[in-house]
Amino acid sequence: YTVDTLVTLTEQSPEDEFLLLMGADTLAGFANWKDPTTICSLATPLIVNRPGSGPVDLACLEPFASQERMQQIRDHELERLSGKGRKRYTELHQRFADLRI
């Protein structure tokens, strides 16, 4: 499970910041994941659109993320949309889009 992986990673590297790249289509079912609250406390979700997934609804994360984490999520989204992080997010999005699991 994602939460188990994140627990292990944060135990091994407590000084690192972890980001969780997730498609908008996956976000819709995030409430059904194992321990979404812990996931949001250990990593900042970054949500990307995939073809056919519709608009990103960050409100899906609000029941599981602290106000501070929600602000970090929104900040990443604003950075992506503003173009400041366009190259970085484009590369991440391309890698994510290429993964068809």
C-alpha cells in the first residue's frame, strides 16, 4: 500500500520532502485508499490531468489533509499553472502519462 511505502521512506529519510504524483482520475477514489490521512501527512499530493479525467478537484483531499498541507497542495498547483514550474511538471506529467498500470 502507498501508506506503508511512505512510512518506510519517511523512517529512512526523515529530512526529505515526499511528493505523491497522482492522476485526477485516481484522486476521485482517494477516499477508498488505505489511510489517506496518513498519506497526506507524509507526502504532498501533486495532481495532474490525464486525458478524459476532467478537471482537478482538490476538495477531494480536504477531509484528509491539514490546512497547512492543503496550502502546500494549492501552492504547487499555482506554481504549475503559473508557468514557474512548467518544465518540471511537464516532465513529471509525461512520465506519469507514460505509465499505464
